[in-house]
Amino acid sequence: MAGYVDNKEDLSMRLRRAEGQVRGIQKMIENDTYCIDILTQVSAVTKALETVALSLLDDHLAHCMAEANEQGGPIAEEKLREASAAISRLVRS
């Protein structure tokens, strides 16, 4: 079972909101809206997606990592590598 199962509705709601924001940005571009106003909305969408990503990461650490840690050995090592790679991708973006 996915670690985010308890937060699934909240994550879906946040993603739907971000999707609406992206559609709004597209309309802003079509309507020749001032660049800075568009950039402000891009920043808001980026923050919304970062919030989703951090929530998923937190759930992964609290559930998947904890479970793998109980099993130990190669499974725990693999989950740790996955988490480190995910954190690295988030930091770089």
C-alpha cells in the first residue's frame, strides 16, 4: 500500500488546484498579460507542486522507509538510495 494513502484526497485537491493555475497561466499568455504577473503565477504553481512533492516525500519516509528499515539489509539500503535520489532531484529543481 502506498504511504500517501491517508493523504490521497488532499494531494488530489492540491494537484487539481495547480492544474487550474497552469490553465490560468496559459490564458494569461494568450491574453498578452504582463510578464511579471505571469511569473508570479508560475511561482505560485511551483510552490504548490513543491508542497505536493514534500508531502509525498514525508509520507515515503514515514511509511516506506520505516517499513524497509524494519526489514533491514538490501531492502532498507535500496529505499534509502531511492529517498536520497528523490531528495536530490527536488533540491536541484
